[in-house]
Amino acid sequence: MSMFKDIPVEVGVIYEGERIRRNDMYVELGGPQVDKKFEIAQVKPMDQVEDGKVSIIGPDIKDLKEGGIYPLGILIEAAGAQLDAGLEGVIERRLHGYLNFVEGFMHLNQRYDIWMRLGKKSFQKGLNSFEILGKVIYRLFKNELSIIEKLQITFITDTAKIAELYPQALASYEARDAKARGLKDSEVDTFYGCVLCQSFAPSHVCVITPQRYSNCGAISWFDGKASASIDPKGPIFAIPRGDMINEEKGEFSGINEAAKKRSMGEVTKVWLYTAFDHPHTSCGCFEAVTFYIPEVDGFGIVQRNFKGATVNGLPFSTLADSTAGGRQIDGFHGMSLEYMRSSKFFAADGGWNRVVWVPKEVKEKVKDFIPKDIVDKIATEEDAKDIDGLREFLKAKNHPIVAKWVTEEVSTSATTEDDGAAAAVPVMTASTLPISAGGFRIILTDAKIYASKVVIKKDESKAEKR
Ligand code: SF4
């Protein structure tokens, strides 16, 4: 049942998680084909916000061509006696949930990465204007966050206007992120959890600490704190830190308990500062994904908008699919770019000394946070296009991982003299690994797979991916 009688499509939580495939879409807004897009919330003085006003700058949905892909900016301006700029990130992230409540409308990602689709059926039912979407968003905000006294919403499809506002949006995101830098996990007794992405990834629980930003890169520890205080029953909640179980790996009893409860028992242990064994779960809207490269014993990292294949031959979409859905996959890890600026970034695995390949765009963004002595030793797509090229680059630059290879080669050859079979190294490990064969679904738990050769082929039947 729809919440609103005057809206031509249904609105409700049951539509959260609905995917709109390319063949079913009326239009796409933002997404990987569009260079500049954004959504941003701003807290304004009372007299600068007209409550309930919805504006459209540029063509409305009904003016867009069926099947087309268009840029979009969404500006949410809120006012209230109790509101301050510290709540902007929280208000902004609610858009993800609210827009996904709309039947036949899909919202993915966040900030400058937004990707939306309107389905043909919903367009035909009458969802043909941003005015309607604005009304829905307005009512949901006012129903759920009473702290917002006035709210106005602007949808922008005009390319020039988007280009004008885009740098301001980026500056606001950076200011928010910078605020959270400097505070340490050890200095607080409460972390925050978010389950907003459970509609797409049922066992996913984001654990947000000062030194581990949320996967989407949209919720800092301060945002978590603000959200839990104004809406404690909402998707973002406090996690008492509990006892420190393992300082190096970042294991806390409070996190384990919260993850177990909120994932319905699916996830029982989370290690914050490592990509191995019990890594943080990966939802689907993470900004980047880390992938272990066994041939060099290092990590590659790739961001969502990277075009083409990474150094191991696989694009972002395939790597993302291999870890998304709320799973914990050994060596694979969805994360935010801001986490790469943290001093706890894969601290248990060697931190930046373990990173061997990062796209140039990401490297530029986080360059100031990479230790000076390693920054030029990490390859980009310009330095290495495949594993052989990567190995050569790392050797030539004397990347710290190379010293580890020498140690391992020595110990492996020593072992081989004693026992030839013992030299095998697993090419893949996974806490749960589903396999479909002959009509059966087989799930291997704590699997380690050994192979003399690995062939990776693109699955052409799944041409369209995230
Ligand atoms: S990625 Fe994490 S913090 Fe961001 S919306 Fe999803 S669950 Fe919440």
C-alpha cells in the first residue's frame, strides 16, 4: 500500500532493494556515464528556506528522452532551531533510503557518485516529474526527522548549473571528511553502526569509527554520532566499544556483538584494520574495492568510476561483485576513499607497504596520506597493465613487498627440499564460497583452494553489471 494517495506510484519499504535493469529503465540519472553529478544537503537559516518548495532547474523528467542518460544534481536545504551543519551528512544520506522507497525508482551510491534509474512502468503510471519525487522526499523527511522544521528541494538537470555547483559540493564533502581526521578509535568509547544498505546486502553492517569511515564514504563517526542522537531508532545506531580483543587487527567485543545481532547471526566477528580472515563486510555502494593479488602478495585498489580492466584483468564491477552483498571475503574488501587517509588503513596487513597498484586518479586524491618513501613505488595503470608488468615495476622500484618475496622464496625452497608437496600456496581462500553445479548449490565453509593454474574468463551472460 502506498503511503501517499496523491502519488501515482506506491511508496514503501518493500521497494527498497529493487533493481532496475537497463531494458526496464525509462531514464538514467547520474551513473558511470555522467562526469558531474551530486547530491548534497545544506543547513540554512530559517528565513532562507521555503518549506515544501520543490524547484527544477533544467528539463523535467517528462522532457527527457526515453532510454537517455542525464546528469543530475539534488540540493536539499533544511532549516530548524536544533539543526546545525553537523547534521548535513546525515540528512543527505537519508536520500538513499527515501528514493529507494519509491516504486520503480532506484538510487545507488552517494555524493558525487550517485546513480539513479526510473523504470518504464512507473513512468507510465504517471511518475513523470521531479515535482512528484520532491513531494515524496519532503514528506518522508518531515515524518522521520522532526528536527527539520523547513525543507526545500531542488533538482538540477541543467548541465551548466551542475558544473557551477559541483566544485562547491566537493568542497563541502572534503570539509566534512577533514573534521573527522585526527580523532583516534582509542579515544572514544562509542562507535556507530549503519544498516541502511541491508535492503541490498542483508547481512551488511557498517561499523563507523573515527579511523574507519563508512564504506560509502558518506558517513563519518561524527555523522554517526549526530544521527544516532536525533534518531536513535533509525538505521544508524550507537555501538558501545566493549573490550579490546585484538588491538592490531581492530577487534572489539562491542562490534562483534552488534554485527551478530544486526546481521541475524550471519557475521560474528569483524576485524577493522585488515582485509584478511574477518574483514569488514562489503555492501554494494562502497567507493572502492581492495583485491588481494596472490602473485605479488600485495593489494590492488580500484574505485567505482575506473574504466576498463585493473592490473589483474578484472574491472571494478567484477571485483565488486566478488565481495558485495554483505559478505566477508578473505582478501577482498569494499571501502571508502577516506579510509585510505586513515593511519589505521590496513594497519594489520602492512598498511601502504602492502599496496602495490592503485589507479592514478585515486593516488592523486590520497597522495598526501601515503608515506613519502612508498608513494612512487606503488604502480598505477600507467606503470603496469598486467601482473608480469606489475612484478617488474615493483622489483625495479624496490617496493617493500619485494623483500617479502625473497624471504618467502628462501623458506619455500627450503621446505621443498624436505617435502615437495608442502610448497603449495592457496590461490583463493574464502569464509563461505557458494558453487552452483548440476542443479545443486554447494557452499564451502572456510575453503582454501589450491590450483596449478588459474584461468579467469569474463562471464558474457552477465554483460550488464553495477
Ligand atoms: S555504506 Fe554503510 S554507512 Fe553508508 S549507507 Fe550503507 S550501511 Fe550506511
